[in-house]
Amino acid sequence: MNLEEQIKLIVENNGLKLYDIVTTKEHDRNIFRVIVTSKDGVNLDKCADISRLISPLLDIEAPMNGIYNLEVSSPGIERKLKKKEHFIASVGELVKIKNYETEVFKGELLNADNEKVVVKTEFGEEEISYDNILSAATYFEW
């Protein structure tokens, strides 16, 4: 079982769902970010619980050459969509999708399946296959 699978097991055993694991560098610090979701929402206590449970695992299988800060958080209201599961879970929300031709599709995500997504834009419904998506995220109109 690899590190991601072990983290996913810990998260799911605590009633949450693993959304993503991101490694990044911010202000000269390595960040190992575990992003979790829940139908009931994610609060600070849940994030702290997951952090305490994951920490011993990361002591054994240290990511990023062992020099990192662990962060556990929710994906937020405006979040990146990377996996098919992210798109499927976001049907009905506002999305912004950029394809490899750098066209941008902005509007309501009407449908998502294992092959493609359908976005209702101001110009009509647009079908976009996953293999043509360069980047995507939900957005909130303030």
C-alpha cells in the first residue's frame, strides 16, 4: 500500500473523503497538503484530528525528503478540479475550464461522466472531453 492509499484509509476511517494530496513550496517552505471533504463540511477540529493521525505515518514514510510542513484542510468553495470524481461531485456548480487550445469555458457544470463534461455557457452547452482539459476549477460569484 503506497502513502496516498494509507492516507486515504485514515481519512475515510474518520468519516471524511480524501480530495487531493498536493506538494508545493511556499515562502521557501515545503508544504505537504492533505485536502479532505465531507458532506457535512470540514471544520478545524476534523482537520486537526486527521493531522494527528497522519503525522506518525509521515514520520515513517517522510515525503519531500523529510523536510516539510503538514497541512490538512478543505478544498474551499473555489477549488481545482483534477479528477473525474471532482467533476462529478461538482455538477450544478459554476466552473471555469481551460482546454489545450486555451479556450475558456465558464458557466454551470450540467453533467460529468467518465468521458466528458458538459458546461452551460452564455453561448450554449459545450461538451469537453477530459483529455482536452488543461485546467479547471469551481468559482463563486460574489
